[in-house]
Amino acid sequence: MPNIASKVSHTASMSISNILVNEMLFLGRNGINGLLQFNDEFAKGVYMYNGKLTNRKIGDMLALPYKPLELFLPSFHDS
């Protein structure tokens, strides 16, 4: 598969910038907890929160205790 971003670098850079700027502005206004509460895709990428493992697959693979991220974010919502 060709590296599409290298063929249309300006367009790809603008698209990535448009996405990341919105996320960073939201993070700045609401903090990390706000981002985790309202962005399910971002929350899915969290493996540790305040020193606690929150990813079940990693916990199972390494035989470590884990707690779901939802327990740390009381207003966490499902889409």
C-alpha cells in the first residue's frame, strides 16, 4: 500500500492539524478528565490512570489486577 500521506502531504498535514487542534483545545478547556469522559475513542487508548492499570487485556496477559477506567470517571458515558 502506498504512503498516501507522502503523495498529498499538504492536504494530509492540514487534515491532521484540523483534528488535533480541536482535541487540544477541548483538552485545554476541560482537562484530561473531561477529554476521557466525552471522547470514547481517546478513552479506549488509556492503559493506566493515576497509576492504576485500566486495560483488561494487558492485566490478563501479565496477570496484573486492573480496574476499568469507568470506575475512575463517574460521569463516563457509553455511546
